Amino acid sequence: MSHPAKTSWFSYVLLTAMAPWALADVQVEDLSLNPAPAPAPVSAPATLPHVSTGSDLAEKNWQKMQDLEDQIRQLRGQLEEQQHTMDLLRAQLKTQYINMDQRLSATDARVTQLVTTQAAAAATTPTSGSNAPTTANTPTTDGSSSVDTEKSAYLAAYQVYRKQGPDAAIPQMLAFVHQYPQSVFLPHADYWLGEFYLNQQTPDLKRATAYFQSVIKQFPKHSKAPAALYNLAMIQDKQNKIKLARATLHSLLKQYPDSPEAKPAQSWLDNEAKHKKTKHAADSQQQDQSFVKNVKHSLDNLNQDAPNP
């Protein structure tokens, strides 16, 4: 009777000891039957359209700034060249006016000295048939007074020009010429009348030409003669009388090669020669183009008139 009870107790113990291992086997089998899902494939990033960034805009703006700076440098260079040319012209004009004043002062001094010398010589020469003493200062005073009066009248007209311009100075200088037709200052007066008529508000080229020609013909050895010739050539240039202006300047260079006007005269002739050469080349090119055009036109007409094969 005791044997079956022992057997049952032994079976209970055996089952109790095996129970965890059985559960472990079941769990393992469940895990093996449900494998982990495969990872999702990674797709390549989509290509987006190009969008201008801040760096692209900055580069474009920088390039535009560089272009503007280049243009500004070019304009500055042109302005500097023009300024240099204007400075040269101002210097030339200033030099001419200084030379003019110096020559005028030197002429005035020579004339005054000459008149004084002649008056002194006349005063020391005894009058024939008379034993009375001659007053030395009487002729000298008369001679000096005459020259001083002419000089004052001439300089007064010239000062009107310097202060008020040529239009206001013309009547003053004309009055001087009419009052002192034999004055030693007449060449200066005629020359400046030519300048006044040339530079007045409404230039009178005809009267300016007449006064410049008066200096050239009546006083060819005077210091104003080369200046009158040069101004006459410039008037002829304005009147588009190029051949006549060229001949006048060649005459100036031949008669007065050492005058201050010789250099600008030669410069004008050189520039005119270059312009003439350039114009001749342009005319030749235009004639060649016209000739080629006529030949093509003639060939087109021949092709149109030719019979069909």
C-alpha cells in the first residue's frame, strides 16, 4: 500500500522541477517563429532646384561695383587729360599777355627816351640869327607833354578793355586813333581794335580783318605785325578759308620765324595737315566702298539679265 504513494510523490517532484525548462523552450520557439522585421530601405535625397543664395548675390554686386569703379577711373583719366589741356592753354594765354605787357612797356620806354633825347638836342642847338640864350626845358617839356598825353589817352582806352571788355573799349580806342593819327602808339591801337572787334559780344570779322591788315601793311616791322598775321589766319580759318589761312601762316613763319606766334602757327599747320590726311583716307575709303557697291549692283543686274540655262 505504501509503494503507490511514494510513486505519486516522486512524479510530483519531477514535474515541478521540469516546469521552468519547459516554459523556456516554449518561449524560445515562439521567438524563432517571429523573426524581426527587415529595416526599411533608405531612399536617395531628392534633387532640389537651384536657389540663389546670399553669396551669389554678393558676388554679382561685387562684380557690378568693380565695373563701376573701372568706368569711374576712365572718366577720371579723361577729366585729368582735359584739365591738363586747359592748364596748358591758360599758361599760354598768360604768357602771351605777359609778353604783350612787357613789349608795350618796353616800347613806351623807348619812345619816351627817344622823344626826350630829341627834345634835349633841339634845346641845346642855338637858333640861327639869334644871340639870345635858348631855354632848354621848353622844347623838352613840350615834347614830353605831347608823348605823355598820347600815352595817357592810349592807356586809358586799353584799361577800359581790361576792366569792361572789348565792347566798351572800342569807342575809346577809336577816339584815340582819330585824335592822334600820327601817334607812335598807332600800331598798337590798330592791333587792339582788331582784337576788340574779333572778341566783342557779336564778332565783326570784317572790321577785325581790316585793322589787322592795316598793321601788317603799314607797320610790317612792328612787334605787333606777327600777332596781326596770326589773328588774320584764325579769322580765315573761322570763315572756312583753309587754303588762305595756310598761306597766311606760312608767310608768318617766313617773315617772323623767331616771333612768339611762330610756334602756334606751326602747330596749327601740323594739325591741319594731319586732319587733311585723315580726311583724305576717309574719302578714299568711302570711294572704295561706293565702287564695290556699284560693282555688286552691276553684277546683280547682269545675273538678272542672263538667260536661264
